[in-house]
Amino acid sequence: MPNTRPLSPHLGIYRWRVNMLQSTLHRLTGLFLCLGALLVTWGLIAAADGEAAWSMFVGFFSSWIGLMLLFIWSWSLLFHLCNGIQHLVRDTGHNFGPPTRDRTHDPVYWSTGWFVIAVSVAVTVLVWVLLIVRMQGGAA
């Protein structure tokens, strides 16, 4: 017997908004932080195991793949932190009353969503610039 009922609407009817992007990024960065925890564990075991294991660990993270993983992991950590702070602020209920639900303007959380993403990227770049300056013998 063929099914003649219409399919439920899915993602095709929704406009992609920043809060959807934040939710997806928050989940993905949480998964990447778990992977990063495994890499930190590898580093701790390598440091305890001896010179050969530590050299292999340092060699991997000195490669471009290792540096890319460290950069993405640090961004994941900072995005997750900024997004968590935003959720704490949202949980106070500020700007969620009837005057902001009249649909005549974009909700405040759309602009703060882009702000959270921008701040997490900016802080990540700042951290890496400070690390590079410090590694080159600067005063940072």
C-alpha cells in the first residue's frame, strides 16, 4: 500500500540563523574538546614515558597538522567558553519579555550570536599571537 500522506517539513522550510549555527558549533566544538582531551592525555603519557615518546609527541605537534589541531582545539575551547557565558546571560531572561517578541525587529540573541563567534575568533588569534611572540623571545 503506497503512503500518500505528505512528508513533514524539515530543514527546507527554516532560514539558517546564527542561533542554529551556534548550536551546531557548540556541539561540534564539544566533540572536538573531547578529542583534545585525548591528545592532552597522550602528551601526559609521553612526558611520563621518556625522551623517545616525548620527542614523537613534540614532533607530531610541530608539524602543520599538529599545529592546525592545536589551533582548532584552542578555538573550540574559547568558543565553547564564550557560548557558555552567553547562555548564562540568556538564562537571566533579560530581553526576552513581550516588547522583544513583537517580531518587528531581529531578536537580540542574533546580534549577540555573531558577537560570540567574532570574540571567540579574535581571542583565539590573540592567544596564538601572544604564544608566537613568547616563543620568539618577546616580552609577552
